[in-house]
Amino acid sequence: MELDAYLFFATVVESGSFMNASLKLGIDRSNVSRRIRKLERDVEAQLVRRSTRRMSLTEIGEAFYAQCAVIRAEVERADELLHTFGTSIRGPLRVSCPPAVGRLYLTAMFAEFCNLYPKVSLSVSFKGGAVDLMENDLDLALRVTNDPGEHCVARALGPIEWMLCANPEYLERHGRPVTPEDLASHTCLGVRTRVGLEYVREGSDLVHRVSIQPHLECSDYGFLGEMAAAKLGIGLLPSYVAVEHLQSGRLETVLNEYRLTRSPGSTLYAITLPNRYTPPQLRAFIDFLKSRFEQGLPWEKDLMRTGA
């Protein structure tokens, strides 16, 4: 059947009678009745029970109407989408991102987006770790993780490098760790009360498994970077936090001969809910992020200049 047949049947049912349907559709009552009979012949089933003033649906008619209503809703949504895109990108957009990467590198990016789309009302919250988009009423979350989860749409924006860093003066006072096992005798900084790490030395298959208990704990890597630069200990930091301090000389990397086999988060993702309809402002923001990150991570050039 053509699409019009489904929309026609939904309208007739919701009108309550053939007479009301004829007024709503702008056609004769006899024409409504004729089209219903044709529809029943096509499907080879009675859909409507007719009476002088009212009509009622058969069991198959009820089921068929439910599907017609769904189809009609999808058609209306598609029409709304076309009209929205045809005018302008506007409306609220709620975004969450890790505090450090947001403040250090994404502020200018968010400002550029707001200038490109002045009719979008952007709301940004800084939150580390896993964020429930539905519970927090968010449209998109930027998250550094190894596992974005199964019940979401995750778009990879770029890989995240991790490094152990300490202030040169701290290393002078306490010594430089030579193996991952040496970390147990150092003051460490981290996001959890206990952190398990696995390292492999370059050119070797031997896995070094160590567990460190941070003396200073915080979920904000930017804060941990500042504490490491303030000579308080060795911190496992993402490259976007470490690079500024490496450039200034306030931090330097340790255990450079070893490679971290599993990091706290290997990739920066843009995470959304799996909705069938993506609002134009969200689609514009996703496309904007992808276009900017396709040019490389914002901190990569700075990191290359440090030689880390």
C-alpha cells in the first residue's frame, strides 16, 4: 500500500465517524466509505464495524491503527526535521567534559562553536569519570575511557597518551625510579585510593604489575598535575595535562623505557544516547568536533616540542 493509505486510516479512526473524517479530509462521506472498503479488500480483512452514527474497530483494525499512528508520527518527525534544518540551527545543547581537557584545550573550541551558531544555547559542565547522560539531562559527554559502554553511541575523537611525571626537585630529593616496582617507595598522586598498573619494558615481553596507593587523591587530573609540579610526588597524567608542565620544566617524565599496557583511558570519545532522531544543534556540534579533531589533538604539537 502507498503511504497515503496508512495516514488516511489513522485520520478516519481519530475522527470517530465517517462524517467527521469527511469534514477533516475535505472529501465526501461516500468517498471516505469507498476508500475504507477498498482498503479492506486490499488487506482481505474487515477493519471497521459501521453503524449509522458511529464506527468501531475490529481486532485487526485496532492493531492496524496502532501501526498507522506510528507511521504518521515518523512522517511528522521527518517533516519537522526538514523544516528545522531549512531554517537555522538553534536550541539548547547540554555538554559534559573532563575538567582538565575542558579548561586547558576545549575552551577556545567551545567559543568558536558559539560564534558559528549564535542561536544555540550551550551549557557545559565539567565532570570526570562516567556520566549518565539521561540522569544528568545531557545531550553529549566527552569522556576519556577504555570502554564507553554498550548502551550508547561513542565516536572516537583521538587517542590519549599517559605518562608518569614528577618535578625535577622531587626526583633529586627522593631518587628516580628505575623500574615500575620502585614506585612503591615513592609518594604517588592519583584519582583512586589504589591504582593497578601494568608496564612492559621496550624490547621485552615481561609484564611488570604494580599496585600503588596514592598519598593524594583527586578526580581532577588538572589538579593532580599542579600537585606533581609542586613537588608533592609522582603522578600518572594524561598528555593533555602533562604537556604544559613539561614545556615549563616543572615536570619531567620517568620510566621512559617502559610502556603502559593498559591506561586509565586510551581514547577521547564523544558519547551520545542511541536516539533515532538527532537534534540539529547536536548534529552540528558532533560534526564540529569531528572536523576539529581530524586535524589532530590540540595538545599534540605542544607534546612533540617537549620531546616526550
